[in-house]
Amino acid sequence: MSKISSKDRALSNFIRNIAPRFERKNKKLSDMDFIKELETELVEGNNLPDFKSGDTITVSYKIKEGNKERVQQFQGVVLQRKGSGVTETFTIRKMSGNIGVERIFPIASPFIDAIKVNKRGRVRRARIFYFRERTGKSARIKEKKTYA
């Protein structure tokens, strides 16, 4: 008798309960391909600018407080982009006073109002975690020069 993992059980429950609401366009799709197809249908794509690690960006984030909604700006350096598709996230680090603050944003979040790229940075790595230990002049990132 083979053991069924909780992940496989959750997947089969998802397909049994939620999937019948949606029509399979291609009947020969495997379950995982069907889930990926569902994710692309359910989440509309945000029109976000192209950015990568080292760039300085400003994220306008919607915050609900009671029945009011306001937009808060979070400006900082992108440390990493992680994941793909619906589960993609990016991490931003900013200095608030003398304390470093990091925040992880999901790309597909409906709370992201806008993203503005302030400065393109020139870094050699996709994940710049060494940036956390840097202070002062060593914490600067060179700006990428673009020639039009």
C-alpha cells in the first residue's frame, strides 16, 4: 500500500471540488498543467514595468483601514525577484531612519496600485543579500547608464 502525501491529497481535493466549475479546453491536460491554466485565467496580469535586483523602485500599495482606503508609497532597492507566474514575489529594502526595513510584495497582488522605476542599478547578482550588511558609501549601487 502506497502512502499518499498531504500535498497529493490537497491537489486531488482541489481538482475534485473546484475544477468541475471550469471547463477543460484540452481534455488531455495533466492535473498540474490544468492548475497552471486555471491560475493564468483567474489572475489578471498587472501592467508592471520591467525591473530587476539593484533597481530603486517606488511601490504604491493600497491599504484598507476600516472602511477607508489609502495608497502608501514604499521606496527602496530591489533585493531579489523570486518565483514564477502567480507566485512570483519581489523583496524591497529601504532605510527608515537608521534601521533597514524589508518588505516582500507578491507581483500578482491586487493591492499594488503602481510601480515606478526611479533608478536602474548595475549589479552582478540576481540576489543582493550582501547589501544588508553594507552601510555608508559601500551601500551605494552604481546607476546603469543608458544611451538613447
